[in-house]
Amino acid sequence: VAIPIVWILNRTMFKGTKLPFLLELPPYQWPKWKDVWLAMYFRGKLFVKTAGTIIVFMSIVIWALSFFPRSDEARAQWKTQFAQSWSQEGKSTASEEYSGAEARFIDQEQLASSYLGRFGKSLEPVFKPAGFDWRITTGILSAFPARETVVSSLGIIFNLGGDVDEGSSDLRTAIAAAKWPDGRPLLNLWTAFGLMIFFALCCQCSATLAAIKRETNTWKWPVFVFTYMTLLAYLAAVAINQIGLRLGN
């Protein structure tokens, strides 16, 4: 994908006179440990002061969006709702399994009703052509600070808790059993492949964008990278899902 994208950008946005590439090789020698440690210290300090502050800020924003609003009345309603469904299944509310299942259910409902969950639901029509419902969309949004957090977010959304990992059989089973309102499976081979391609192409990583901001000393290029790579990832995911639909899968 990088080759055609670079070809297009070099002939549009970056069109201009090509300068010769010259690289002066330094004299090679064994590094001095003092120089190594000083370089590590100053580069690390610079990263923490510039990119690190942006990462922390974005992490707090995503956390706040997924945490608020909170309501004691809503939690009481969710507890009652879960107790009723638990009893209808013939299970005892005094069992050891009950409290853990109740906590996971409340976390699931809290995320669904949070600002982040509401935003994910509002974006569902946009991501529906790619085969993603509000649950997958919310997972994508929550992965902005670090994309690996999408796994734990999906664990919460599918009522399994946030301590699941990519090898969790329960999470795989829950996602495989998830349905659209019309009864269709939420994920099939094409939508799963499209989701992988989306994360491969999008620049949904606050650390990367913060590093670009630090190196270029402007917000222009982080915004450009995030916009065009997210759009590219979205179009690729939509194309893959639509191909699957046309093939009847």
C-alpha cells in the first residue's frame, strides 16, 4: 500500500524538484558508554516532556469519555435488570459466580451508556458499510491511546471484563456468537479481515502522532497523517466488506 500512496503524494502534495540524496558516513568506532547514556537521557527526557504529555492527555480524555456520565440510579437499574435475567436462567443470586458476572454486566452497560459508547453508536451508520456495529466502533475509538487496548475494550463490551487478552477463548466465542439486530453474524471472514486491515493502515496511535508533532514542531502533519490514513483504512475496510457481500458471504 505504501508504494502507490507515495507515488500519488510525490505527484500531488510533494510535487517539486527532486534533490539528490547524499549521505555522509561518519567514521565508525566503538561507542563511548558516557555518550550513549547521555544521548538516551536527553532524548528520553525530550520525549517525556513533549510527546509524553500529549499521550497522557489523550489517555485521560479517552478514559473520561468512557467513564462518564455515571449515575447511581442507572447502576441500581442495571443491577435489578441483571438479577432478573439471572433468576430467569434458574441460577441462584447467592452463588460465587453471581457477583463477578454482575460486575461485568455493569461495566458493559456503563461503557455502552458513556459518552464514548454514545459516540460509537452515533458513528455506527458511518462504519456499517465496513461491517462494524457500535460495539466494534466503540472498541476502535477506545484504542486511540494504544491500539492494543481494543482487546480489553471488547472484553468489557461483550460482558467478559477488561482482563481478557487476544488469546481468550471466551472473547473469541462471544464475538463469533454476536449478531446484528436482524440475526446476521456480527463478524464473518470478510469483516474480520477488514478490521485487521483497518488497524494495519490507520494511524490510530497517540504515541505516533505525538512523535510526529515533536519532530515537525507543528500540528499540521499529525492531523494530515491521521486524516488520510484513517480515511484510507476506512475505504479499504469498506471495500473488503462490500466484496464479501457481493460474493454472498
